[in-house]
Amino acid sequence: MVIIVTMNYSVFEYSKNILFGGNIMKKGIALLLALLMAATMMFAGCDKQGTPDGENGNTEKIVLATGGNTGTYYAYGMAMGPILQEKTGITFDVQSTGASKANIQLIQQGEANMAIVQNDVMYYAYTGTDLFTGAQTQDFAAVATLYPELCQIIASKSSGIKSVADLAGKRVSVGDAGSGVEFNAKQILAAYGIDIEKDIEKQNLGFGPSADALKDEKIDAFFCVAGIPTTAITDLAMSTEITVVPVEDDKFAELSSQYGFYTQQVIPADTYNGMTEDVKTVAVMATYVVDKDLSEETVYNITKAIFENKEQIAAAYAKGSELDSAKAVQGIPSEVPMHAGAEKYFKEIGVLQ
């Protein structure tokens, strides 16, 4: 490699006369130093202007917080990150994290500037309730919903449970203590007049342990909030007869009027072994949020890249097929503001007025 350095006379004279007092024997050293000084100045100038590390000379970097490295959030982020980087020129650094609550805290701490979270968790954070009681944060703004995470209420067929109302007095797992699932269970049960602390025999188990407990007849039913099909339920249904319990229309209306993050969804027949009919339920939405201080241009470009490259994202990860710009603002609670960049895109395509 040949480096051509352009140096003016004053630089050389300064090096020779000031550094070496004009000693002719040291001209060679002075010349070398002068060349090095000029080269340093040249490259410093390049650094100041910015060296492109993405398309269109974009040097911006987004730290995208997801979830555990075996979970859906992480897999989704790893699939989408390179596509968004290609389309926007922004560098995406996808990070494995503790998921929704931790992601909002990472944005608050300045350690991430974009994240996937459940829309109910972002509601709790913004309003300082439930998971965020006493720890309110409003350092983020919503971008778009990605796909539904359905509230699945699974009962053993032998229990005779056919409605949420039938859970009263039964042994019910409501997810890990203090988890988002437990708050969803509390809200759904309350819509049926059931107090989670008084009216059921509450157990706090994760999805896998809940499925095992139902199989072993240690519980009668459990709540699971996840995309469908959920592996733990699929495996359970192969060895145990189950009932997928519905949330009726009037109860959805009651829930959604009180909590703006719920949407209505259907678990299709045959999702699990033994299911012969569609079952209505409620869902929360996996949602992109960003640091509220990200520029409008940056968030606009990211939002546009997501929804105009749906097919490529779906090819990289199956959940991408559920992207829908027409529904991407549904389930974002009114209490949580949308980022101006996302709002600009959705107005541009007619989703928002």
C-alpha cells in the first residue's frame, strides 16, 4: 500500500527549526516526523468527518434489547437486525436480556435504545403500576406491535372446567410470582368476579412446571401467555386430555375498556391435540419501543424498513409473517405515546389520521 502525503513547507520548517534547532544532521529525522505529523492530521480530519460503516455513510448504532437467548424475542431480533441494518444503514447490536421489564430498565439506564416488550408491561412502566409500582419510567415511546401473545387458559378435561368462572375453588397455576402472566391472570379472573388471592388455590409455576403439574393431577388448570402453539402445551396435549378455556366477548369488552393493552384473538381448532373448535381469548402484544430521544428520522426509517420488508423478515423468522401495518397501532395503550417517527410513517400509509 502506498500512502501519498501532502505537506506544506511551514510544517517542515517548524519541525526542523523548533524541534531540532536547524541541525542539518537531523534533517532526515525532522522530515520523518513532519511526514508523520501531516499524516496524523490528515487521518484525524477523516475521523472528524466520520468514516462510513453502513449504507449511505450512516454511522448510527442501535442497541436492540430482546430476551433470553432461547426465547422468541431474541430469535426475532437476531433475524430482523441484519435486515434492518441492510435497509437503513444503521448498525444493529442485538442483545440477549431478561425480556420486557429488564428491557425498559435498560432504556431508562441508557444501555439500550430499542427493545421488544409486552404492551402490558410498557403500560405498567409508563403508569407506575403493577410490575413498576414505585418505579415508574417514561423514557420510552412506542413504535409498533409485532405479534400477539395469547392468554391461554388450559384445564384438564377431567376437571370439568369449561369457563373461567369454573376456576373458582380450583387449583390454578398463574405463572411465576410477580410475573406478567400473574397480572394477566389476576385481571382476567377479576373480570369473572374471582379474587386471585382468595377464590382459587393459587400456585406460582412457570409454563413447563405447570404443564407437568397438570399432567400429574397436582393442579386443575394454568395460565400461559405466549405465542401459539406453545411447546409446553403441545407436549402436554399429546399425553393428557385438555380443555382450552375461552374468554367470552363480554369479558373481553370489560377487560379492554379497563386495560387498553388487551386485544381479542382466536386460538384456531387443531392448534393442540384434541381441539375441535376455535377458542376466543385475549392477548397482549409483543411491541417495539425506543428511547424517546431517538431522532424522528431514525425511527421513521426503522419503522418503514420493518413493514416494507415483511416478506424478507418472515423468511428469516416465522413470526415475521404476523407483521401487519394495518394493525400495528392496535393494542398500544393510550397512556403510552407513539414516537413521532413511527407516527409519521403510519400517517403516511393511512393507518393514522
